[in-house]
Amino acid sequence: MNVPVVPLMAVALAWCVGVAMPSATASFPVVRQLKPLGVVRGEESTVTFIGDRVGDAHTVLVDVPGIEIIEVKAIDGKSVSVKLKADAKLSPGLYPVRLVTKTGISNLRLIGVGAMPIVQEVEPNNDFAAPQSIQLNHTVEGVVDREDLDHYQIELKAGQRLTAEIEGIRLGYSINNQNILDPYIAILDEGRFEVATSDDSSLLQQDGVCSFQAEKDGMYTVVVRDSAFGGSSINGYRLHVGTFPRPVAAIPSGGVPGSVLKANMVSIDGSVTEASVQLPSETADQWGVVMEDESGISPSPNWIRVNDLPVVMETEPNDVYTTAPMFEAPAAFCGVIEKEGDYDCFSFECKKGQKFRVQCYARNILRSPLDALLNVFGPDNKTIQSSDDAGGMMDPFIEFTAPADGKHTIRIYDQLRGGSPIHHYRIEVTPADPTFELTLKELRRDEASVVSVPIGGYTAAMVTATRKGYNGEIHMELAGLPPGVTATPYPVPSGRAEIPVLFTAAADASHAASLFMIAGHGDEKNFSVMGKLSQQHKLMLGQNRRHMWSYDTQRAAMAVTEAAPFQIELVQPATPILRSGSKDLMVRVTRNEGFEDEIRIRTLYNPPGIGVNNSRKIEKGKSETLIPITANGSAAVGKWPLILVASYPGSNGTAEVTTPAIMLDVQESLFKYEFPRTAAETGTEASVSIAMEVLREHPGEAEVELVGLPNGVTSTQGVQKIAADTTTVTFPITVAADAKVGKHKTLVCISRVKVGEETIIQTTGTGELRIDKPLPPKVDAPKAEPKPAEKKPAAPAAPKPLSRLEQLRQLKNQ
């Protein structure tokens, strides 16, 4: 049977990136809850947006056509009533909406659009014995509170298939790991046995879907709870219960714009239906299709990709990479890892030195259960490169250069060695041509940046470029701005990643909002290098700010907001700032009558190597302040747009505007100094003689001052004039007797060049001055004392006369 498949009217998913952090009390509206969570297509509905700072809401932005906003009416500061109508042909699914106030734009929320009637949960329904009875082919909206179990009872006939699909985490908003619903659903028979269950699913990620075919007539119960038995009063869900078709894979998973794709829709029960999918006329990173037959329409889409690559389906046998079938590249190689241990291989010819990108899509875009692993083999059948997950994504990516002419082969398989009829994939093989991606830096941590332009004033956003093989200048064009708003984009300099875009709203502009696009191209020699804006909206962050669920768009939101009570100017300096230099920037305000509050000033961003003092403010009743800035020795030379942000008390919290941009001219240093090692003794005079070089002509009278002298050391000529031919400057110094002895690495030369009313300043250091104690004076040697006269040895004593007996003994011995 050939069943038509309805294309989802949705925009592609993409990537992301922050303007400097505003104050915690900034006046951004926040939408924390929608009641109800969804609407029925073709019907007019009223949805209440509940949050903070929403009392001045006046419209709602929708990212896709098909949802008409009829009326927006603020109830109070925390709730807004929105009357809307979804087109009768709008495909079921989740659609982004953003509340717009006179002071800003809220966070993005997803609203459900379905084809089935909506039933509200009625408590108590916690007990299996006392469930809430519902009919088939309805959507139930309910809330899971802590340790809550919701029971819904349905009558089935033998052979009838019941499918239950839930939208839980996908409808939430929590970037602080609170009030997160991780739903678990189960189908129970009359004996209270679980006949089908689902916690997470590859198709719906942390939301589940399960299906069961009744073997006999009877009453069956669908149970909804949090998987960890948590919950809160704002953990809302939409439970779709019915006989509707539920494909879990579309194969092949993409095609060429404007064509009719012949796809196999693989159902949750394993059956396969041939379908004709009319693809959109424009490329789409992620395009949704829903399936409709006599039993109903699937409540959420299957995802495919639409681009200009020809689709190549795998042909078996293709398990062995050395004998893989040959195809042509560029192409999109599509297939299925059908069973455990399956390999799929594709070969194509390459010339030596050719560069290719190989991007696999499985879990990340297509919501396939495949945990893909890629290998690329060269003509010698040796591995060139392998990849599992890459770039923070769940799918592999490889960029390689062909080492030789000949056949190159791609092999894909499941990392866990699994496989099934829905382990499908799409491998896009393209030349590694230079490109880039554009994003808006996050305004607040983990929150996608929005742009609020005050009537008659200025604001700015930071655009970041992620480069792939292109390092030159990037020029940008913007489209889709609200009436009365103009943009001043600046080129992203070569080798740099970010630059501001300045927005201006005319004095007669009215409160309005729109979604705008940014497209970029390379310099004159690389005009064909293209890139475009994409934004990631983080909707659910878990522990350690782990990303759980997000929605990506290719347009950013802008609103014209209430005027600031003053005009602010950053005065353009007439002189440059030098490497290793400093400068004071003047900020002036013209206050409206009655506004005297303090205005805090900070930088939007710092040009490379530039430091800005962000602690300055314009005091109450004052009209100006000086902002000190510095440039380090490696600051990026060139002219950079510099914009300051002014924060002040607004009607809905802290409000912000920016100054118009000035062009800060960063130049090389004018002077080069070489400090000698100088030594002096306490209580003496000496000189510090510094070799110097004038690097280029300076535009005015120049002088240099020696500073950083230790305590007790002074110079009578601490400032010296500098001429074009000066090669040495000598500073006489006087070292006091009580100056601290030791090595002092504190000497710094401050050069100043006077140009009109401004002074160019360069600071160069550091030199060393060693202070020693004087050596003690020499003392005369003492006189030598006369040596005492030597004593003559005494004459030996006369021998003692022998007695008569001793004499007789001597005679006897002779």
C-alpha cells in the first residue's frame, strides 16, 4: 500500500553560541509554564503564558507558518492570555513560541499541536482500581506531582492496537536542574501486568512511546509517572493514546529539495509501509514528516535531511571493506545496520590530495538507535581515520585527505555490535570546502541571545564565527528586521572569531518584533565561501548543567522596546591607542527631564588585547564619566568597533541600551626602550641611562617620564624630551641614605605624545635598579709588637759525684 506522508512545516535544527553577562535583575521576561500545553489544529484556542515580567506583553513570535496569533492580553505581571489558531493542515508536532513585551523577548517555549481532541486529567486517578476513563484517539493533558501515578483506562477489542506516546521533557523548560519530568509510561492489562513499557526511546529521546495489540476484548490501563518518582506541580505532559500509525524510522532518511522521496516507513510494530514524501523546495538540516492513514495521523514527526546530495542506498553484500561496491562522491550514503554484527561499506574514487568531510547522521538528527562508528580506508586498505562520537555530538565525523589516487572506502557499524531494521543512518560525503557557521553569543548563561532595540536608541549583539578551512574576513548581511530598525554589521577580521552588530531603532518606531536572519560570505577573493546564522535554545539542563533537550533555529528574535530616558554617546577619540598603551574614553549622556538615576557602564566586548575598566558609572545627576582602557603588547593592530552597555533602572527591572560604536584605532608602539641594570649606593647620586629607538614618526611633541623609582630615590629630571633622533635618555637620580637596599625591578618609562587636546600614552617596563650599602671605610693596620729576645738554653748541670760503693760497681762491670 502506498500511503501519502504529510511533510512537517518546521525549520531545520542547527548550532549555537553570548554578549557580556547582564545584571541578574535585567528586565527580560521569562515564561515558565503554558496552560494548556497544546492545541488542536483547525481550532481557535486560548493559552495562558505564565512567568515573570510579562505584564506588558503585546505579541507572540512563532518560528514557522501555520499558527495565527489572534489576540494577546496581559492578565497581570505574571500571566498573559493568548488567543491563537493552528492551521487545519499543520502537521502534528511541537512548535516554538516566544512572548514579546515592551521591554524584551521571553525564552523560547514549545507548544504542542495535535489532531486529536484534548482531555484534561481529573484527580484522583492514582489508584489502578480507580482510573480515569478515556476514549481512544485522544490527547490527555496532565501533571505528575511528586510520587504521583496517573491511570487512564481504555477499552480495546481483540486485535486492536493501542499506542501511547508522551510529550514530557520536550514540553518543559528548566536550566537549573529543577522541575524536570522524565516520564515513564506503561500499558497494563486487567491483571495489572505490564504488557508494554517505555522510559526513553531513540525516536523521542527521554520521552517514551510504546504499543500493544490486544489479544482479547477488555479494559487496559495506561500509567504515567516520573521515572524516578519525582515530580512537581508544573511537570505537565501530553499523552497521545490511540490507534494512530507510529513509524519509528523513515528510510532513506533524506532527499533532494523539491523531489518526491520514496521512503519505507518502519512502524513500531515492525511493519513497513511504502510512502511518498513531498520534500520542501529549500534545503533543511532537519525536516519532519508525519504519516497518516485510515487509523489516524502520527502525533509527532520522523526526521530526515533535505539537501542537494544525491542519495545512494546500500547494496548487499557490502560487509567486507576490501570488496565494497563503488559509488560516486559527493553523495549521501544511506542504509540500515540490519542485524547484530552487520557492516556496511561504500567505496569511491579519490585523487591524491583531495580533502573530504564525512558526516554520519544517526542518533543526533534521525533519532536512530544506531551508535555509529566510522572507518575510512585508503587504496592500500589501511585505516586513514576512525571516529565514534565527535564535536560533542552523538554521531561520528571525519575529515581526511586522500593519501594516494584510487579507491577509498567508508565502513559503518554499531559500536555495541547491535543492529535492527530501524538502525538506519545517512553518511554525507562532501568536499572539505572552506565554510563557516555564525551564531549569536549567549546573552545570559545557557540562554539563547535575543535582541531588544529601544525606540530612538541603540543596542548590539555579538556574532561569533566558527571557521572550517577559511580564515579570511567575513562580511555579513541581515534580513527580516522589524520596521524602523537598521543594522550596522562590521566584518569579522581575518583570523578572528567575533564582532558586534549594532542595531538602531528610529525615534518614530513602534513596538514590534520579528525573526531575523544573518548570512555571511568571504572576502572579494573568497566570495563563494558562505555561512549562515543558527541558534540553539537550551530547554532542559540536568546535573552539572548537562544538556538534556534543546531546540535549534536558523533565525534569531528581535523586538523594538521602550525608549531609554536618556541619550548616550561614547566620544570618538581623535588619537589611537598604542600597544602597551592606555587611554581614557569619554562617555556622555543627555538625560530626559526627571531622570536622574545612576547609569552603570560596561563593555559589550573587548577587542583582542584591549582591557576595559567595567567598574565605572555615571553618578546620579551627572552627565559624563571617563572609562580607562589599556592595550597589551600584543593587542590586535587595526580599527575595531567599540560599544559600551549602559544599565539603568527601567520600568520592569534593570534595562540596558548601548552607545553607538566608535572605531578604536590600535597601533604599534612608537618607542622601544632597553633598560640597563643600574646600581647605586645609598646616600649617593647616579644616573639611569636607557637606550631607546623611535620606531616611527610621532604626530606631536613627545616626552618620556621615568616612574617606579623605589622609596627614597628621586630624580630632578624625571621627564625628558624625545626627538626623532633620540637614542638615549638619561635620568639623574638621588638615592637617600635610608633608601631600601636590594634589587628593585620597578622602573617604567611612560611616553607621552601631545596631539591637540589628547595625549597618546605608551608604558614600557620594567627596568632594574640595585641599591647597595656603601662599603665600610678602610682602617690602618696595628703596629707589630717587638718579639721577645730568644733565651739561650741553660748549660747542663755538673754531674753528681759518685759514692765509693757506686765507683766499685762500675769497676766491677768494666
